[in-house]
Amino acid sequence: MSLAPPTTAAGKPLPAAPAADPAAASPPAPRPWRPSPWLQGSAALHAAAAVAVAAAPAHWPWAAAALAADHLASAAAGLWPASRLLGPNLSRLPAAAARRGEVALSFDDGPDPRVTPAVLEQLAGGGVRASFFCIGRRAESHPEVVAELARRGHRVENHSYSHPYAFSFLPPPALRREVRRAQEILTRAAGRPPRFFRAPAGLRSWLLERELAAAGLHLASWSRRGFDTVSRDPRRIARRLLAGLRAGDVLLLHDGSAALDRGGRPVVLELLPRLLDELAARGLRAVPLPEAGLGEPEGAS
């Protein structure tokens, strides 16, 4: 695949991405893992239930009901993409980025050899860089597209190896394979390791954060999505993304698995130019997810 050098809409070269910190090419260092307060409370509940049943076996139905409620609540937390009950989760940009009028553009489920290059051209026309959460298996088939993403200064991030629908039910060894195999493939293709991980469909279990910490990755979700994998109307998708949009928001789009409009064209390609124009009109600057400031408070919810 051969793509022209990136330029702005005026035909001028897109400014080069800032020189990468040499440390950015090194594998991210593992993070210490500590169960979240919610998980610590869940563990305490299990211990208390065991003690209660040992002391009064006749009360086992009450203990079982309490544990069932706890498991249901934990499962619900994993079904809520922006939830932090199971561990840290970047769903909005840090407060400093919000004060600068920044929003983050992120694209999931690529690379797609037909759609992703067209998305890159549109982003180049607006002078915008974004984060691409790539599926390892697709990157394995199209490493040249991933390399082009990195060459143009976009961030290549981890979206699991195979994007399994049952991701939130995987046991630890399978979770580890999904995370680590994609990390190896994307690092090789992009020339630098991903720093963020986004769970398939945003769904996860309490086991995921431990695996991400061991791999040095940070979980990232989103604050706004347009459902561009199912909706065929770019105007409706734009309304979903833009209604109530604030500085600090993280927008979710798809360069892979993109729905087709009524003319058979990927809807993201119809949507993106109007989205970029509206962001500029509102004085908002689209950026990739941050590599610095991960410890800063997120933008006000």
C-alpha cells in the first residue's frame, strides 16, 4: 500500500509529530495492582458470608442471596464502559486538557485496508491526530496500515487480539493471551508499544485490571459514541456525538466494522468531515489520548 505524504486541506505538509521520547519505544513498565475499593468490599462480603454460614448454617440462603447480588452488581459494573468500580478507567481527558479545549478522537476495530487509509486522509485534511485501537488479528493481516498510522503521528493502541464477544467472561490465561499477543503484534507493526487498552465493546470483568497492570497498560473507554457500527445515517450519528459535547470528552468512532450508508459507503467517511468542521467551529481541538498526565484528575464530569 502506498499513501501520499500527509497534508492539510490547503495542501501544506502536516506538521511532524513531536519527537518521541526514547522511553516511548520501550515496553511500558508493569504497574502495581491493588483491588479497587469495590472489589475489596466484595472480598470482605465473601469472607463475612463464609463466617456467617459457619456460625449459623441455617442462614445460608441469606448469605447466598447477598453473594448473588454482589456478583450481579459486579457484572453490571463491567457492562458499563465508563465505570471505575472495577479499577482505573480513562473515560475523559485530564482536567488540564479540558481547560485547553481539547477532545480526544478514537477509532476502534481497525485496521481496515479500505476504510482506514481514507480516514487518515480526512484527518490529515483537518490537521488532526487521533488514537486507533487496533485488533491484533487485523493488524497481523495488514501491518502496513498500522505502520502508516504511526508514521503519520497517530497513536496505535491495543483492542485485544481477536475481539471476542465473550471477552468479559474469559479466564485469566485467555485474557492474558488476548492482551499480550495484540501488544506484541501492534508494537512490531507500529514501532512503539501501545499504552492504552480498550475492551471489546467496552465490556470487562474484574480480572482485566490485574492483567493490564502486569502489562503496563491503562484502560480507556469513552464519554461519547455515535453507534456508527449500526446506524446508517451520518447526520444522526453526528447529533449523538455533538449534542452536549464538552471539552475533555473522548469520542468513539470506528474505522473497522463501520456501517454503510444508503449509498454503500462507510458511514464514518461521511460523518468525519462534518464532525471535524463542527469541532473547529466550537473552538475544540481534537487530540489523541494523552501519554502524559495519566495521574491528573480527569475533566469534570
